[in-house]
Amino acid sequence: MTNIKELLVSMDYGPAPEVNDHVKTWLSHHGKGVGHYIGGAFVPSSGGGSFEVHNPANDTVLVRVAEGTAADIDNAVAAARKAYGGWSKLTGHQRARHLYALARLVQKRERFLAVLESMDNGKPIRESRDIDVPLVARHFYHHAGWAELAETEFPDHAPLGVCGQIIPWNFPLLMLAWKIAPALAAGNTVVLKPAEFTPLTALAFAEICQEAGLPPGVVNIVTGDGATGAALVAHPDVDKIAFTGSTEVGRLIRQSTAGTGKKLTLELGGKSPFVVFEDADLDAAVEGVVDAIWFNQGQVCCAGSRLLVQEGVAERFYAKLRARMETLRVGDPLDKSTDIGAIVAPVQLQRIRELVAKGQAEGATLWQPKTQMPGAGCFFPPSLFTEVEPASTIAEVEIFGPVAVSMTFRTPGEAVELANNTRYGLAASIWSENLNRALEVAAKVKAGVVWINCTNLFDAASGFGGYRESGFGREGGREGMSEYLVHKAEKSGVAGKDSPALVLSASPATDAHAGEAVAIDRTAKMYIGGKQARPDGGNSYAVHGPAGSVGLAGLGNRKDVRNAVEAAAKASGWGAATAHNRAQVLYYVAENLASRASEFETRLRTMTGCTADAARDEVALAVQRTFWYAAWADKFDGAVHATRTRNVTLAMYEPWGVMGIACPDEAPLLGFVSLVMPAIAMGNRVIAVPSSRHPLAATDLYTVFDTSDVPDGVVNIVTGERDVLVKTLAEHDEVAAVWYFGSQVGSAMVEKAAAGNIKSTWVNYGRALAWTDAGAQGRGFLRRATQVKNIWVPYGE
């Protein structure tokens, strides 16, 4: 008989299965299948179709669910639209009570939901019980608070309307909560499409909505495959799409929604770095790796799948890691002794196997423990690749399985370069006992979430989302709540008609007045890298005012845009400068613009034909607005989130980096200033395309920038045909965000072109903004000029 001392050495222990009788009873009750949840009731598919849902641990059929059709989506959206009127008119307190009821009922059903999730998804019961379901309740509690406070905390904002939400199969119930809770708190109604592999907890949640007395149509759930999701994305009466899933599908959604006016948030793939410095607590870091890549079988978008280990401790770290891997148990998800459960479906298991084989074929060294594997079901052992090259397939591609790939580095600078050597930017984990080093690296890593000496921590109070091709927008916290609201002025606006196309000609102007005295010509060049630059094509076009030609401006092309982007990229020191220094530069710009007010007033009157009073007011507002953004440069700061764990969770606003800005024809000076100043105040570098009709007020500004200590490359001005130039900016991989104020057609073009690297866009869909109004200035401009990085710093022993 084995004694206790031997057990403490071997750590061998028997099974501890979770009882699932209550879930089996629920499944048998739905033996004929589960329908869509539309308008407060369960209904069959309009097409009569259904599909099987399998338990990935043993390939048994759990139940059949309805196969969603375009008609089902139509019915669900109609139900959501009908419910929107009443739901959005409830007081914040009334909505808060509904969200509180959902939170309480989730808690009361937490064991049932956890077991159902593990049977449907394959994740270990410890994870669904101790992490997923408690976080679901937390999100509804947290957003009950936002419902109560929204009116005062988000003044002059309104709900968007009907939100289409598409969630993945890796955290089915948690992703539902991440999306539904803020949408309802803000006053929206929802049509949610769960993943076809894992729809069951969403349908159980629909029953909880009934139990809580949620008004019919506020939450609607339609099950189905990718075609069902595509119908939801394409539906013309949906006001917002929120998607979590692969970058490839996210790119298609961006293209599909381009020009529709739908608000969009995307939380996409990742290849997150897990950086271990030589002074790290290696034993703690090993446990961190377990949580980073073998949590949920590695089927986590922010999984720490790329281990970057400092060279001096690499072999020691790998030895400890291999020893820990030998103790991991792979098996029945309902066994409380299981560490790694089942892969969600055979197709995903096959993908993992193919990528692992690819890694071996490319020369990486694979190590797997002698783990006893189940004889049936979708299982894959914990795996570690070493001797991986940065350019290898497994170092670049998201495997989405229990596979870690490892590389070494020598210096902190090299660690940052390797960490950022990816098209993604969702999360990162930094391990070092030197907090100064850890925070310095955290600030340099391009990721929306950074964990220091911890990993995979989540909370409803802290926003989650990525940089670069990991998507845009945030879920959770204040920043996540704002994604479900719109400024009332923007919501009430009506898309205008596109103006007649402006033809820019390099031919000589023929409307000059013969016999008049000719002033000495002052050619308006472009402004790139702090220098006046002639257009690459060597052409200029005539700028016309009410009385005819008033001058020439450079006719820029793709090469001019590329030159400007290169100059902006080199000016990276601007984002690293202190906010105080940026404020001083903006004050200088305002001071120098004010000293030349009469000159700019004359330019505006000659160019646009406006009155002297209108010109004077526009220049005065441009000066005032520059002062306003100078004032905010060192005051628009983040927060310390009140998360549940013992962490200082820092929400830091960071600049996008290189931004493209297309300025409006209306108020050519004020519109330019209103867009460029908030962008550079936040540390961005800008390629601005001024009004094609009235560019000379903007080109006059480069002499102001020259005398105001604006560093070379921070502001670049490229004149010419707006949509041609902005399309190049929207397609450029070095450009992280694009703002466009022009036509409806141009807005659609920008959104579609931006899908290439999933860049953030802000377009006006042809709406003419009143640039002299207070709504053309505000914190909303600053928020759109930044992205939020949340850094989790633990404290205590």
C-alpha cells in the first residue's frame, strides 16, 4: 500500500469527477433540440435545419440546435429593434436592476453553467468553475454599476441601437458576458451569434434571461455557422458589430462593414510574448508559463505562446519547465484533477498537429512529456519547441493549442525587438524582479495588455483589447463601455450627399485676369520631414477662389505619401517626449499663429470668399483650439483600475504612432487645426492631407511649425487629390490609424482599405461637421487619438 510520504514525492492521485446529472437532465429535457432565442421565446429555425453539438472529450452528441438562416437573423434584428425603444428609454437605475438580476442568477446557477461549459467546450472544470463563471457574474455586476452611472459619466452620449455580436468557442459564456453586459448597460439591444461548436451555455443564458424577467427582444441568440454570422454582419438594421475571433475573419468583417456606418470593435488573434529575464523568479515564471499557454489547452487569444528567455538562464529555465510539464495531467475535463482538457473539435486538433509538424520540419526541437493520453476524444499533449527562429512559421502563426515556442535573447533591447516582431499586439507577460526594467519593457511592448510577473489576469474593470492586427476597441472598464455609446450630435446627424468630384489639373490656369498686376509667385510646396518638398511627380494644380485662380499647390502622389510616412516613422521621439514638452510646442504654435492672424484671415477670404468677420472668427478659433489641446496634452491621463486581484492595474493612454488625417473642405484652417492638434498633443506623428479645394491655409502653416519647435516629421502635409492620397495612407502598413472627413464614398474606401493591417479609422460618412461649434472640440478627439494599454503590476509577498 502506498504511504503518504511516497504520495508527496510522486504527486500521484486518483480521479475526482464532477457530478453532471443536472446537466444531463437539462440536455434530456431538450432532447428534441434547442431553438433560437428570439423575442423572449425559443423558436425553431425558419429553414427547419439543425446541427449536432458534440462533447470533444468523448465525441458524444450532447444535443441538436437550430441552424440559423438569414430569415432568422431578420427576425432577431426585428425583435431587437422593437425592444430598443422601450429598453433605451428606461432609466439607468432600471437597467441596472435587470443587470444585477442577471448577475445574481448566474451565481445561483454557477455549478450548472460550469459543468455545461466543460462538457460543451472541453476545458477543465477547475477553469470553468473557478475562472469563467465567476468572471461572468463579475461582468454583469460591474456593468450594472455602469448602467446606474452612464448618464453622468458619459454626458451627451446615447446608445447605438441594435448590436450584432459574434463570439468564439474558447470562452463561450465569458465572451457572451463581455459583450452583452456593456451593450445592455448602455441601453442597446442585442443579437448574439455563439460559435457553432459551443452554443449551449449561450442558450442556457437565454433561459436565465427569461428567469430574470428581461423584456422580450432585449437579448436574442441565433445559433449557426459562419454563414449565420455573415448574415448578421451584413444586416442593414444593425448599428454595431462586435466580433471576437480570428484576424482573417475580422479582416473580412472590416471589409463587409466598410461604408455602412456600423460601429465596429474587433478583438482578434495574438502571438503574445512571455519574456523571462535572468533576474526573474524562475519557479514562479514556470508556473506563469503553465497559466499562459496550457490554460484552456492554449486555446486563448492572448496565450503566452512565444517564450523569450534571457540566454544566461535559458537552459536552467527549460529544465524546470520540462520537469513541471511532466506533472501536467491531460484527460477528462470533468475530473477536478485534470490540468489540460480536450481540444474543442477535430478540425482544430488537426490544425495543431499540422503546425507542430511544420515546426519540426523547419528545424525546431520539439519536447513533449511522457503524459498518459486518453484513448478517445480530441486531446493533445503539452508541447515545448526550442531552438526556434524568429521567422519560423510556429513563431509567427497563432497555433491556438497547448504548444509553446521558445527563443533566447541577450539584452532588454533585443527582448523588446523580439516581442514586437509580430503583426499582432494583444498581450505580453514580463518576468523580472527588477520592477524598473519590467515597467520600461512594458511601456515599449506593442500590446494592449501587459502582465508583470503574472499572466492571464482579467477583470470587468480593466479594458481588454489589442494593438495592430489584434484588433481595435476595448472590452471592459470605462473604455469598453464607451464602445457601446455615441455622442448625441453624431447620432442625430444625417449623411450628406457627396459633392461633385473636384478635378485637379496640372495644366496652366486659364482664368487669370489679363492686364492685372501680377504678384511675385510664392509656390506652396508640400511639407515633409520638417522641410518644404516639391511633389515627386513635379506637378502642381491651380487652387481656385471665387475670383479665379489664387495660387498653386503641389499635386502629390503615392511616393509623396510614402516619403511622408517614412519621415513620420523616424520622428518616434515625439511620442516618448514628456506631455509637458508637447504642450509647450502646441502653445508656441498657437502663439505664432496668433501673431500672423491677419495674414491667415486674408488667405481665407481670398481662397474661400468668406466674409472678413468669418475669416477672423475662424483664425481666432484655430488659435483657441490649439491652446485647448495644449492644455490637455499633460492632463489626458489614465487611471488605476479597481480590479478584484491584488494588482495595481494601470490604464495608460498611448499614441497610435503614425496617423493619416484627411481634412475637410469646410473651414479649411480650423478643420485642419481641429484634427491635427489633438493627434500631435497625444504624441502621434501625422501625415495630413488638407482640403483639396482650399489647401493654402494649411500649407501656410508650415512656416508656423518651423518657428514653433515642432520636431521634423511630426507634422507632414501632402497636398493633392484627397481620396487618392488617403487610400495610400489607409493601405500603408506603417500607418496605425486614419481619420477621414470627406465624402460617403471616400469614407467607405478608407474603411475597406484599412482592413489590410486592421488599422483604426474614424470617418464622417459625408456628414459636414460644424467646425465652429463646441462639438468639434473635446475629449472624444483625444480618446480617438490614443489607444489604451492596461499594465497589471502585482504587489505583496
